[in-house]
Amino acid sequence: GKENVDSWHNRGRGGETTRFHTVNVAQPVRFSRKCPTGWHHYEGTASCYRVYLNGENYWDAVQTCQRVNGSLATFTADQELRFILAQEWDLEEKTFVRKDQRRFWVGYQYVITNRNHSLEGHWEVAYKGSSEVFLPPDPIFVTAMSEKENVLCAQLQCFHFPTLRHHGLHSWYAENCYEKSSFLCKRSQTCVDIKDNIVDEGYYFTPKGNDPCLSCTCHNGEPEMCVAALCERPQGCQQYRKDPKECCKFTCLDP
């Protein structure tokens, strides 16, 4: 980033006035936004997460996540799960569960292998080729199933109350995949420009921040090889305001 510094005067030798004017002062550049608006960023996995509140069955939720270049969330380690549990997901009143308990579809399925006195089976990652190593513990079964059903879908239950979130309290449910529920999508972090547009790998863009004159290359979701344009102050204008999203665009504030 950079900041515009007003001209100032300094007394030189012999009492004459020497006028100094600094157009730009270099400042450290920090990029804090690596996800589109509405998504939460987790540095540990370089990923973005978002809860969708519109109730969908598991298969429709899968397609919704794919349309935003993501998938139903799976987790690599306990630290990532704790991050998810600690978030406030900007939830509305209209949900499909109790107000203090939030349940979301996530990217696991429970495969039933034995239907004796209790349902026996094991968790699997729903999508082959995934690198996730964390699998849930034994689930809670809540709905009656027909004899033909051999696969149930995973719901992660979070709690709304801050004290419960802080302690990481949660539960895993194996639910009928055609029930409607909110769901949690996960996608890789991405480059997001100053106008909140997603930028593809290798393209030039202006990152979010306070410098609309910065141009960077998107590489692995990070802005790299950045260069900055320097702007002259507007001519014939003493007081002005810079446009926060347009390079070298000013509004004159003089009467």
C-alpha cells in the first residue's frame, strides 16, 4: 500500500521557503483476504469454508458445492475441525434444526455392513482420490431406514452458544441422504481482487487492500510478483479524495 502525503513547507537557509511534495510513500503490503465474501479462511489447510443455509438433500448439496469449485467439507486433522466448530457462521433464524444446534452435511458417508441388533459399518470419504485422513467416530442414528438402504450420509452438529463452541462440543450423525439440511462447502483458497472477483491461476489482478494501483500475478491462491503504479496528484486541486478501488482516480473536494 501507499499513502498520499500533503505538501508541507520547511524554512531553509536565509529564511526562504523551501517546498517539499511527496507523492507516494511505500508501505508494507499485507493481504488478508484469500476467500470470496461469505467464506472463512483457514491458514492451516489454505482452504475456504462456507455454510449454505438453504435446505438441500445430500446429493443436491454436493452439486451446489461443485458449482463454486468446491466440495462438501472433509477434514484433515482435529485442528481443522476445531477451527470449523469455533466459527460464527452468520446463521439466520430459518434453519432446519433447533436454534442452539446446527447440523450440516459434510463429505462423509457411513456404509452399513451388518444389520443385526445394531447397525454396524464404517465411515468413508465420499469422493475417491481425496487426501483427507480424518474419519469421524461412531455416529448417532436418528431416523428409521428401509432394508434397502446401505449408505447413510454424514451430518456434523455444531452448537450456537459461545461456551459450547469454545470447548469444541460437537456430534456426528448418520442421516438419510434425502433429508434436507444446511451444508458446509470447502474449497481451496483463491486470489480475490479488490472488487471481490475470483481470479484464475496465472492472471494479473489487484488484490484486496488499500492500494488500487497494485498489480500482481495469482499463484496458488496468493498474489506474487507485485508491481505498483505511482500517481500524480490531480492538477489544480488542493483538496481531493482518492478512489479506494480505482487506480489514479480522484475526486476534487475544492469549492
